[in-house]
Amino acid sequence: MEKGTLVEFRVQGDRRLGVVEKPDGKTRWFVIDERSQSHSLAPRQITYTVSGQTYKPTEIKSFQEQVKDYLDPSSLEIAWELLVEDGETVTPKEMANLLFSDSDPTLCYAAHCLLSDDKMYFKQKGEAYEPRSAAAVAERKHQLEVEALRAKGHQEFLERVEQALKGESVEWGRHDRHRIEAVEKYAALLADIVRGGVNYDTVARAYPPPAPVLETMTMLGRPATPQGAFQLLIDLGCWSPHENLFLRRSSIPVQFPSKVLEVAQQRLDFPPADLDRDRLDLTHLKVYTIDDESTTEIDDGLSWERLSDGRERWWVHIADPTRWLEPEDELDLEARKRGSTVYLPTGMIPMFPELLATGPMSLIQGKVCCALSFGIILNQAGAVEDYSIHASLIKPTYRLTYEDVDEMLELGVEAEPEIEAIANGASRRKQWRYAQGAISINMPEAMIKVKNDEISIDILDDSKSRQLVAEMMILAGEVAAHYGKTNNIPLPFRGQPQPELPPDEELLLLPAGFVRACAMRRCMPKSEMSINPLRHAGLGLDTYTQATSPIRRYSDLLTHFQLKAHLRGEVLPFTADQLKEVMMTVTAITQELTMVERQTNRYWALEYLRRHPQQVWQVTVLMWLREDSNLALILLEDLGLQLPMSFKRSVNLGEQILVKVSHADPQKDVIQFQEIIYQEAQSAAN
């Protein structure tokens, strides 16, 4: 190769020009570029040779400037249109003649640059270029348009992300939402850290990011891990730092489909015909609904009356949501899919749309409401002597809170003797059940609420009013089950096998109170469901079903469907096999709901403790989790929380000690306590 020959080569993909200086061995050449830098090139590294004259390195820049004036890629389209029909190949020199009507070195090199950079009209074939077919060009144009739109979308997404990161209001586009939803789904994998007890690195390795998530995270310069995705969503304002990952990871629907909401509104605007045309009119009875103040789905009420023969009759009135739906319709199938209302510290996710659940389905004070009423007469011992079940009309008289009823019972309000009579009936029932072998295990239960990021934890009092309501609900469940058993109606019967409790002498060795109750609770078998009647050992009943919460528990709704159809003399909506199949589905769903509720409550309990690192708590050692390593379950008595604690010394069951939180990380489900001595506790208190 002659000295001074101008050649093209590439450095890390970038096009460079250089002048041949001298040979480098037998096959290589030293080339000097426009920066006066020397390069040793093999022949295969040279991508184009400018022929016709020689150059000096100082002339390269001027040569490049001359070439720039001819680098118009659109000119290739005209050349392609002329060449495509015959499909002839073309060299850079021939293309220079075609485009510029000349073939001097500058123009030939310009033609080479256009052809070698082109991805639309020509493809290289040896040292020449072949025109692509019309179909190939059309497809390539389409691809470039798609790529351009995609690039534009990426850029606009990045701009909206920047807005969001600045705290500005952003209206995400449809494709943006798809991106964010994919990131949300990936971030929710962090819930597996808690469920499986694994660390972040393990989750990241076990769940590599899907392609859309990887693209998004890479584009934004964020780590493509579940933790990185979680932090991005917080930074964008899409998620709270306390986002419920357990709920996100579950199959629980949070929003109702628009079709279901439309149907709910239609039922409200145009109520369907009432299948129970002969409802028993009980609007003359004084009806008390008793709930927490925050309750919005009011599904039970109580009455009492003295009959003409001197006997007493207690009434348990249950809301009748089946007035507003039919088996297998949109509302029923949506409720079945949900299984139950979900109660979380941050709020509830209802089983039915709110406009029905808190409206016409509920027993609202002062309004005539449809109900399923259980009229029950007890004997002196508290056993059911007689009963009747009716589709009814009632008019709730008072909406009371548990605190209201406790106060009325304490003061003995003469104007409401029915309250005392209901309480007496409940007490009689409770004594009767214990005589039948019912087992009572009293452990404090925490009620956690979160409002405006403020966490409150109260102990759910086992007050007289709560016992009263619970006892009456159990009574209605026994009556419903007895009616089903007597009439061979398949129902979702609930039972519990007889527990094998520790012998009395063994229990007496344990400290009385919470430790003993904890030991008994461990022996209690799980409840069971069946389409056939079962004994419920824990309640002391030969047969039992749940029928008192049909607005918020699907199994109760099934009981209503079956009972009401039988009361009307109609064919049951569910055969035994059909009911069994539905129950299996609902049971699986409610197990997931229970898990999400439990995990969410634990998260907020740990977050509450994290926020009170200096608080001194009195705890009781309940039971050993691993005695050989001093790991025990403790009860924080003021909060009703049961959590693990590792001790550095020997402790005894039932021992009461003082502790502080040393470390808490709700997201990783980690809680650690340290024992403090009395003097430290006094200092912390001061």
C-alpha cells in the first residue's frame, strides 16, 4: 500500500480516517489519524480505501468537512427506486456517479459512508451493495416507526418520572401504567421474605426481573431487585413506605369490577321482586343492634319478648342480603370470589359493594329492614326448648355500641328492661354450654388501627356486652344447624374435634392465667367444615353452623340461601355435592384472607414497637419456642401482643419481666427485645 493512502478503520465502533505511514512487519501498516495518533492495522481492519491521490494527516480534517456536505441519507431513497427493479448491485464509486454525477475521491467516500450506514435500502454484498426488496424496505420502515414511537414513549416516560420524583402531579399514560404495574408485581415479591423467612439477596436470585421490569429499572438507573422496585414505587409516590405487600402478593381483589358496581346500582335503583312475599312482620319488636362504633356493615340485631303463657322468647335478627341477589348472579359470584370481608388495621375490603353492604343489606336504625329472624325459647337450664325461623321485616330501634350496653347493664337502665333480659338469656346459655363441655380460653387480643399514619393498639375487652352478643350469635348458629340437620338440608356445618387437653395435674404445674391458657390453646384442634352435621367441642354443641354474618362471610350467605329456600318450600339452590365444591373453594380463599390479616396485623404491631424504642413493656413468658436456645414466646400485656424473644439468662414460664425494643424491622419481620433491670426502667420512665 502506497505511503499517503487514506484509509478508513474503526476504533471501538467509531469511524476513523488515517494516512498510511509505513509497513509494520509483513502484513500490518502504521496509520496516522487526524489527531496524529499512530495505529497498527491488519488488512481486515481497514474498511475502505480512498483511491485516486495521497494525503497528509493534516489534510484529513479538511477531507471530512468536504464529505459532510454530501451525507444526506434521504438521497439513497431515490437511488434505491432506480435500482430496485433490476436488483443490481452497486459500488460506492457507481453510487457516487448516480447520486452526484461524479466520482472523485471525496464523493466516492461520501457514497461509501451513506451505504455502509444505511439500514433501510441497501445491504452489503462483498464490496458492493444490493438494493433490498420493496417488501423488505416497507417492513424496515415500519420497524423504524415502531422504534421511533417506542423511543418517544421512553423519553416521555422519563420526563414524567422526573416530574413525579420532584413531587409534581403526574398523569400516567396507558403504557406507563403497564410498566408500573409490572414493577408493582415484582416489588410485591418482598412479601416472600416474611412468608419464607429468606433474605433480600435470596429473593433477588430466586426471582430475576421480567424483561419489562429489567428494561424500566435499567432505564431509570435503579437496581433491578424487588427492593429496588419497592423503593422506586415509593419515590414515585405510587406506594406508601408501608405498602401492604401481603395484600399485593395475594389474589384478594381490592376493587370491584365495573360490571359488579353497575349491577349493584341497578339493584338499588330497581329492587328485584322479593321472593319471600309472606315475611313475618316483627316491626313491633324493640330491636337493638350492638357493634363497635366504627362498624358500617350491621348484620345482626337482638330482641326479647314475654309471651302470653309467661315464657320468654329471644329473637336474633340477621341481615338478609339474599333479598338483593340470587345464587350464581354477578353479586353472588363476586362475593364467592372474595370469600369474606377483609379487616385490616388500615381499613376493610368488603365482600359486597359498599352501596349495598352499608345500605339496604344492613340493619339500619329507624328503617324497615328485611331479615332472617330466629325466635328461640330456652328452658331453665339454657337449652333450646323451642324455636322458629322466619324471613321477616324488622325496624331496628337503637344502634348501640358495646360501651353503651356495658353502661346500661351496669346502671340497670329501667327504660330498657329488654337489655337485661337478653343479657340474662346469654348468661344462662353460656352456663349451659359449659355444662355440655364447652372450653373457654381467655387470652388478650390486640385490636390494631391505623389512621393518618398514626397507629393505635387497644386490647379487645371481653366485656359483658361482647359476651352477650357472641352468645346470641352462637345460639342462632346452633338453631340454624339444628333446623338443617332435622330437615336434611346440606349446610356448611362447622365443628371441632374433642381436644386432648393436658391432665389436670400437669396443668396445675403451670402458672395460672395466661401460661395455662396458652398451653390449653396449643391443644385445641383446628375447626372443620362439612356438609354433614358435626359436633363442635370448643362450643359444647352437638351441631353448629355460622349464619349471623351473611354480609361479610360467604359461608353464612350459603346457609341463608339454603335455609330460606327450604322455608319457602322450594328446591334447594345447592345440592350436597355442589355445596361441597363451593365450600372447598371458599375455604381456600378464606385461609388466604386469614393469612393476609394476620401478617398485616403483625407488620403494624412491629411498626408500632419500632416507633417506641424507649418504651418499657411488662411481659409474661408464655411458652418455650426453643428451650435449648432460650427462645420463648412472650406476651406484652399492655398491648395483647405475643412475640418471640431470645433470653440471655434462664427464665421461668410465667415470669414477668421488663423489656425494651432493641431492633425492629417490620418489612423484614424482625423484632428483638432486651431485658432491662428495675433501675433502667425507672430511668426510662423519667
